[in-house]
Amino acid sequence: MSDNIRKQIRDHYLTVLSGNTVAGTRVTTKRQRSQDQDRMPAISIITGDAVVDVLAMGNPPPLTHDLEVVFQCFSIGIDIDDQLDAISAEVHALVVSNVPGFVISFDLQNTNTAVDLSADRTGGSIALTYSLVYHTPGNDLTVAL
């Protein structure tokens, strides 16, 4: 059986970003709470919630998925804001120019920045959250229409 479309999307962007940003190959599809200082900068690709609606009549009916895709970028250093801005610009340019062919729409919804000034070395993250819309058959979440 094929992978769920959500996993296919994460894997697609893992390939797109790995080795093509300042993060190098420190790109993962795993959720991260914090990053090891020796592994900075880094990027996590996460699929979040999805709003699912019936696209049309049918048995089973085809579905529309509006999926939240988050690219969380981590860095460390005294110029943390500049570093986060730079890596997020790289990520945005790559993800919007490499949208999978089955995607109906792909839009940046928001960014969220967090900085920790209490550590020995200033660290932080910026999360770029996108809305990604695609269709599937009502009985198969591994195939896009």
C-alpha cells in the first residue's frame, strides 16, 4: 500500500529542502521540541490539522483536504533574528517554487517566531505555516485526484 498523501507531502519537501538551504541536510519530518546546538540551523517539516469536505456527490464521494503544513526553522547565535529571517526566506522560496502537481492551492497563512534569551547561546525558531489544498477519493487517502 502507498503512503498517506500527508506523508508524501512531508517526504516531497524533505527532498526539496535537504542540502538546499543554510540548514544543509539537517532537515527532518519529525517533530522537534528543541535542537541540539551542534545541529543548528535545522528545519522540521510537520503536517498539522486538515479540514476535510465532500467535493461532489459520489459513492464514496471525493474529498477536499485543506491541510496545514508547517516548516519550523531553528537557529542559534547573537544575530538570531537575522538568521531566522534568512532561513525562512530560503525555505519559502523553495517550497513555493516546488509545489507538488496534485496541489490545488498552496498559500502562506502565518509565521510565528520564538526566541530564547535565557540559554547560554541565544536560540530561536520561526514557523512558516501554509494551507495546502488537494483532493482524494473518498475511500483512499493515498491517492490524489
